[in-house]
Amino acid sequence: MPEITDHNIAALAFMGDAVYEVYVRKHVLETGKAHSDVLHRMAVRYVSAEGQSKAVKAMMDADLSEEELALVKRARNHKASSSKKTRASHRGSDIMTDKYATAFEALLGQLYLNDDSERLEQLIRRSFEIIEEG
């Protein structure tokens, strides 16, 4: 597997988005709610750019290794395509919120692609805690 700095940010975020979605769906299913509309509304708080941005910003101060922090900063500073900027404004999030969310997804994508499931799950659990704090 390539080193953490060798992967394309967009590809990492693409993978991380899918991985995180699965963990979020499992997390909300564990609440015991059965109706799909309720589950969807519960999931939105975790998968929104705002939730992901909040989580990764909080983790940057204490929870990430130097290598993980370097990837998050590289992903956050990655030049987004103009279509991504348009999508961000249509979703109601600002550009920096979207950049942090992309950085979070890129980190998860890298951990998944490196088969580091223990660290992946650790950071996902931590993100849930941060988002649930309100």
C-alpha cells in the first residue's frame, strides 16, 4: 500500500465518505429506531459537512498523530474543483467547512486503504462523541 502522502486527496475522500457512511448507518441502527425517515434524520448530523468539520477540528488538537495531522492539513488545503465549491454552497455549508469535511473523509479513506481498522474505528467513535456533544 502506498505511503500516506502518496494517495490522491479526492480518491481518499471518496473512499472515506463511503466507509464513514457505513459506520454511521450501523451507529444509528443500534439506537433501535426502525423507521427509515427517523434513521435518515439521525444519520444527517454525522454525515453533514458541519458534523464532520466539527469532529476533525476537535481531533486536530489532541487525537491525531503527526502523520494523520499532516494528511488532514494537506487535504484541507487541497484546491477543490469549482463544481465542488458550487455543491458546497448548495448544501448550505461554507467552503472551509467543506474543506475540513473532505479532510476528515480523506483521513478515514487512508486508514481504510491501509487496513488500519483499529485506528479507523477509534477515530470514528471519537467523531461520534464530538458530534453528539452538541
